[in-house]
Amino acid sequence: MSFDVERLRERFPTLARKTYLNSGSYGLLSLDVRRAFEDYLDIRDERGSDWPGWMAQHEALRTRVAKLLGASEDEIAITASASAGINAIASALDFAGPRNKVIASDFEFPTSGQIWHAQSQRGAQVVHVPEDAHGFIPLQHFERLIDEQTRVVAITHVCFRNGAKLDVGGIVKLAHAKGALVVLDCFQSVGAVPIDVKALGVDIAVGGMSKYLLGTAGIGFLYCRRELATTLTPSASGWFAQDESTMMDIHHYTPAHNAHRFQAGTPPVPNCYAAAAGIDIILGLGVAEIEAHVRALSGECMERLLQAGCQLATPRDDTRRGPTIAVRANDDNALVAKLAAANVVTSCRDGNVRAMFHCYNNRADVDAFIDALLANRALLRT
Ligand SMILES: Cc1ncc(COP(=O)(O)O)c(C=O)c1O
């Protein structure tokens, strides 16, 4: 491990009171992010507004996101949410012709499924890729469905329900062989799993800053491959999606000559401050180092749970999982409440209790989680 977890923990006051295993729902507030919000408020108090400074902050955030994903600034849009990014892309795709299929994994977060199904009004036919009995979606399931009619393959890097991680590179190869685009939702991995959009080969990636990026809700990002961006003309748009020279022109629509065309209205200024401070923590620690730390802790946790007779919904293979462990429960809501009463913060989906590990978790957190689970054996599926 190349960072000092105990020192890091001092920057997250909540950890003095709670065992926090819910970072895939909302990353913890750090002193750094609190300070960033205060910086914004100080400017509001002192000057009322600072549009030049805020636009610089917005561009500095774009630079950070580009660095995080291995992309260039011109390939990054700062959005209001992951949903806003998917909507902007969907609005640019033509589903009227023969290439009207959307192949969506069954690991999609609801918003992704819903947005793609909304395109059925525009001619899209959405086909879901089912998971197997082991909580994974093997490449063969995609291979069976991706064909020459496929416009887009919508996938999630790490599933919000069970923590399984898809073989993105393999899916990209299958999609590109049939001429389809790949839209990756990396909200449940970014900040905890290294993402190199070029190495993965995805065409588009979306996510947000509230979870493993330790920022805040109300802001997101979109990556679009440079050569692709100018071939897609979104009909969901706004003045911050235009070229700078045309943003005040009410007579024409002149989308920016890069991925900035997937933005819309005024950027979420306070959230730009918070998101930058959160990403700085992540970049400072190193995403590969965070992944190694999280993998060791969560791997140990899985082993101990299996030995104790618990059932896991998460694949045990390290290459097939992200930072989340999902434990099968008889009553997941009741179990989350019992854990909360023991100051262990988790969440549940799909009948499973989720423990979502991050850089600031330590072995004491693993102990606290397992002790609290085993103290409520009747609520666990064994
Ligand atoms: C994988 C995934 N995608 C999308 C979303 C929703 O993102 P947004 O609310 O920013 O549109 C979430 C939120 O939890 C998520 O986990």
C-alpha cells in the first residue's frame, strides 16, 4: 500500500463516528471538499459573483477529469449528471433507419435503461443482455445479441446491484466489429478502479462526482472520442454546448467542435469547486493504489464471509468485481437498519446488503462489518 490510510482518515470527520461502507452511494465529505464549498461561498460574500474565476474553475475541472480518464480536455463535457450525458448522446443518434437497436446490459443503472427505452419514441428497439447464474454477464451473451442493426451498446463498468465488473474491452471489440458504438457508464467505478478510455476503446463514457470521486451530487462528466464527437449533433443542447463565439447567437445552433457540444446550460458552479477538491484527493493517492487497497480489504472481507457461511452475490474473481461486495439477505432493509444501529453504514439493492469500500476504509471497518452482520445471522441468507 502506498498511502497512509490512518492519516487519510483524519481528513474525513465522519469516520470518527461511523464505519462507512457506502461510498458507491455517496462518498464521504472531506475537510478538503468542505473547504472548497466555503471558498465558493467566500467569493459570493465578498464579490457577489466571479464569472471569469468560475469559468476557470470549470475548465480546471475538465482538465482533472481528462487526466483521470486518460483523455484530452476537448473530449470531456462537464454535465449536470450522468443522465444528462446519456440524454445528450441519445438525442444525437438516429434510430429511424435500419440501425435502430440498443443493446443494454442487465447491469444498467435504472437511469440508463430508462433513457434508452425513452428512445423507443424515436424508433429505437431496446434489447437487454441477461446476466448468468453467477451474477456475471459473459461476452457470449453480448455476442449473441450485437448485430448489424445495433446502433449502440450500453454497458455499466461495475454493477450497482452486485458489484460485478464487465469485460469492457471484450465488449468493445464485439460492438466495433458490427459497427456499433459503446456507451460506458463508469459511475460505480471511477475513482476506485483505473479507467483509461483509450485502452478500453469505448466511444463514450459517463459518470458523476458524488461517489468514489468524493465530490458532490449535482455534477457529472461525459467523455466522447475526438473523431466521433463532431459526427454527433445533439438535439438536447444549450448555450454552454456552443462554440464560444456563438454562445450568444439566438438565430443559429452551432455546436462546439468537440465534446463540449454535449453540455447544456450554466455549469453547476459550487459543484465544480467540490468536484475538483474530491478529484484532487483521488489523483493524489493514485487510482491504481486505491484499487489495490480496496481489493485487498474487500477480498479479505469476502473470504471471511464465505468461511462464515454467508452467500455473496458478487463474483469472487478479482478481475470480475469492483469495490462493492453484495451479501445476500433474507430481509435486506432490516439488515441495513440493524447495521446502522451498530454505526455501520451500508445500503441494499435487490435483496443484498452492499458494502462499498474506498480509500479511507481499513481492517477495523472489515471487522466491524462482519461482526455486525454475524450478530444478525437470522437476517442473512446462509
Ligand atoms: C452506475 C450509475 N449510473 C448512473 C447513476 C445516476 O446518475 P445521475 O443521477 O448523475 O444521472 C448512478 C447513481 O447512483 C449510478 O450508480
